[in-house]
Amino acid sequence: MKNKLGLLVLTLILVGLLLAACGAKPVELTGADQDAVLGFSEPITDNLLTALDANDFTAFSKDFGPDMTKALTEEAFASLHTKVNNGIGTYVSREVKTVALIKDQGYVVSYTAKYTGDDAVVITVSFSLEEPHQVIGFWINSKKI
């Protein structure tokens, strides 16, 4: 039941972002624009994945925006950690798949990631437009979880 709660929370955040972005199509960023987004997003994503592996909610949530703080509780995080750890193992590495801008909404960075139990994991992290760029969405997708 707790595993489903974590996924439900993340799904609700995704639905909210999608509804908010109706009519605004993502524009893929390249070159200097992509590099600028990766300049702030990579350290935050490193922290998210390291803290998730370590089951450290305080570190995991330190860059959350206000809505994300309300939506992903410590209980939901514990459920997510268990589901990821039991389903796909621990984080190994990632490669940037896409970096996009959703006008007036935020940045979205998608990765193809490897875990000890699955080498085809898709991680998506969305960030606010304003500095300091905060996490406004986080998803891990795998056929194994």
C-alpha cells in the first residue's frame, strides 16, 4: 500500500505539471542553453539519486520547491526508496537523454540510467525557472518497478 502511495504522489505531481502546461509544448534545448541548465541540474540530480540510495530524506528533499515539499512526504519517500531498492537496486550511472524548456513552467531533464538490477531506467527531473532552481518533479520509470 505504501509503495502505491509514493507512485500516486509522483503521478499526481506529473498530472499537475501536464495540466499546467496545456498548450505549452516542450522545446528541446541544445548547445549553450542546454549547458546552462545542466550546470544547475546535474549537482541537484546527483544529490537526489545519492540521497535516495542512502534513504536520506533530508538530503533528498533539500532542493524541493514548495509544492514538491508538500506532495512528497517522508513516508512517501520511504516507500519510494523501498520500491526502487527492491525493484531495481542501487544507482550506478546516467546519461542525459533530453533537456527541455516548457514555456512559463520550468525545465525538464530526462536521463537514461543504469541501476544494479536494471540498465534501462528513465529518470526525469523538472526544475523551476527561477533561481534558485528548485525541484518541482521527480520520476523514476522502469518496467521492474
